Amino acid sequence: MSTIVTDEVLEAEEPVVEDDEGDDAEVASSSVRRSISVSPKWFAANLLPPALGIGAFLLLWALLAPRVNTSLGALPGPAEVLDAGRELWNEYRASQADEAAFYAAQEVRNVDLAAAGQPLQDFQFSGPPTFLDQIWTSLRTVALGFGIGVVVAVPLGLLSGLSVLFKRAINPLVQIFKPVSPLAWLPIVTMVISATVTSSDPLLPKSFIISALVVTLNSLWPTLINTAVGAASVDPDLLNVAEVLRLGWWTRLRKIVLPSALPYIFTGMRLSLGVGWMVLIAAEMLAQNPGLGKFVWDEFQNGSSRSLSRIMFAVVVIGVIGFLLDRLMGLAESYVGRKRLAR
């Protein structure tokens, strides 16, 4: 449990200079009591407001949802959306059971075939993807697209921040391509990948590559711009010291520029990851590529009585995943920052 250590606790810990176990224990006990007494205030200040906000939102949702009528009936409330989530989980469990039964039956057949000296079967289960399968597909796609974007954006951003001429050369391209919608990139990427990947059994599915590249083209700009700003904001005194020490270009970049620009780079990466996640859902919906976007579109086209609640549950899951991805990137930034300060 998180606690807040007050000045009083610190003052109680400092005077311990005598080698007396009893006094040490008394001071430690006093510190624990005071820190614990502060903990409820901390939780009330940090956890109570968001809990109240979420509770108020759920209450308004539950009250207003029945008043909104759609072509598929009344708008689902929180309870109906939660039921849809349970239904999707049950479908996943049923699919897992079917897959296990399929491979078990194939194993039994292979035993008989092996006894008869015939070739063994090696069929793959081909059931429809479940909701969790779509989540995993979207996560892998955004990871690939975001990774490619970082690999491209960080070096270009560093060069742009360190070289005025390179910045002037690349800035018009950044300003032109940065506002382009992912829906405009999608047909271009689709045609290029379809013409390039001609193998009947490619290493990665074409739809996967298309979605990942659309994510890359729309998510690399925040990282590129923030990296350029960070590289250009390095303290001139540090660069002067590097000149005096006659450090090489690579050493200067690794020892001075990168550590100074790291907070900017991570800020750009967090923005890029958020943009990439949003772009991916839109690309999957439009191109009908596997993933959460396709799941939402298929449910919309299905038009059953449960489709709306399943769509709304998917929307909640998309938002939660986006939040968790941002938190994950924040933890990575904190970890790298601590490692940098420890050196």
C-alpha cells in the first residue's frame, strides 16, 4: 500500500545516533503509525475522485440509455454491456474447447494411421477468430507499426535537431504528410503491398502488413517532431565541453544528445502509440483486416439484437487497452530515466 512520509517522520528518523535497539524500534514504530495515519487521506485525494467520476458516468449511462432508441432497440446500459463481455468470454472458452477436441481427435486418428503405416494428418484448426483473438491481432499489428515508426522517426528526428540544413530539407515533407488521414493512406498502402508481396505463402499476411504500415505512416510524426525538439534543446555548454574534449560524433550523440533528448523522445513515443492505436481501429474497419476494428464492423453489419451491446463492450475494451498502452510507455520512460540517473 502506498504511503506518504511526512516531515515529522523524517525528523523522527534522523536523531537515531545511539546504538540502542529499543530506541530504534520505538522510532520505527512511530514512523509507521504516522505514515499509516496519512494513507487514508492520500487514497481519498487520489482514488476517490476518479471513483466518483466513473460511478457518476455509469449512473447517468444506466439512467439515460433506455431513453435512446435505435434500429436495434434501446441503447444498452452498463449491465447489458457487461453481459456481452461475459458472452464473448464464453465464446472464447467454447472455441478453446473445440480446438482442444479437434487436436485430440486428430491425435487419435494419427495413432490409427501410424499403426496402419499411412501418412499422418497435420491439419490446423480453422474456427472463426474470437474476440480475444482479435485483440491479440490488433496488439501485434500496432506493435509492429509502432516499432517501425520509432526506428524511422528517432534517427530522422536526431538529424533534424542537430543539423539546421537537414531540418530545412525535411520540414516541408513533415508538414505535408503529417495531416494526411489514415483513410487516404490505406488504398495506397494496399495497392503497393498487393503488388509487392506476391508469394502465395508470405511470412506475414498481407492484411497484417497493410494495417501495420498504415499505423507507421500516421504515428511516426509525433516521435520525429519531439525527438527533433529534444536534440535541438541540448544545453550549449555541454556541446562546448564536447568540443573541448574533442569527442567524436557518435560519442557526442550517445553521451550528450541522447540522454538530454530522452524525455522528449518518450513523450513523442507515447503520443505516437496513442495515435497508432486509434488509426489501427479505423484501418481495420475500412479494409476489413483482422482485428478489433473488423470485429466492430462485423457486429454492425450483423445487426442482431446483441450487436449493439457487443460493439459498446468492444469500444470500452479499445479505450482500456489504449490507456494501458500509455501507462506501459510511461513505466518504460520512468525505468529508463532511473537507469540514466543511476549512471
